[in-house]
Amino acid sequence: MRLKQIHHVAIICSDYSASKLFYTEILGLKIVREVYREERKSYKLDLAINDHYQIELFSFPESPARPSFPEACGLRHLAFAVDNIESAFENLRLKGITSEAIRTDEFTGKKFFFFSDPDGLPVELYES
């Protein structure tokens, strides 16, 4: 078996409207498809970056909370590449998103920073 690429990342949110707004209006992901599944009382929102399908955003009633911070076991964080880290940082600040300070990767010399989605999932922007 040889893996070709990551197909998508699935995220379960507690407040569908807030998370949809965050991923589409704040981060700028494009909606590919939105489906409400009545039998599961669940939304499924397919999102793309540059027309490449990347994220499935789900809502399920009464999903349990999960520890979610950059150093917890399990999925560490979701990272997106950006061209200008300072511009991205300022753009999020102007949209009311609180972020950690910009840091520099000691191995690559690239800048990055973390912030959280509406459910506390750590999100990283990394300079490309």
C-alpha cells in the first residue's frame, strides 16, 4: 500500500452556525456541498481550499467534549499554509480572533502562530 495524499480532515463542531461562519467567513474556505441529514439530526459541510476538497465539518447532537490543545495526545492541530504570516495575523485580529504570538520554527526558519476554532480546536497558520 502506498498513500497518495491526505484526502480530508473531519471536524465535529458543537455550534454548527458558529463553526460554519469561522471556517468560511473568517478562514475563507469555499463551500463545496452542504447537506442536512434528518435521520441523524446532523449537518455535513464539505469545504475546499483553492478548489481542493479538504475539510468535512459535521454537527451531531450531544457530541462529547474532547481535550483539545496543541500538546494533548491525539490530533495535535490543523495547519494551513499562508504566504504572509504577519498579514494573516493582522487579518484575524481585525476579525476578532485572538491568536498566540508569532513564533519562528527553529528548524525551518519559517514563522507560524496558533489560534482556536469555536470549539477550541488548535489551528496553526504556517508561512510557506
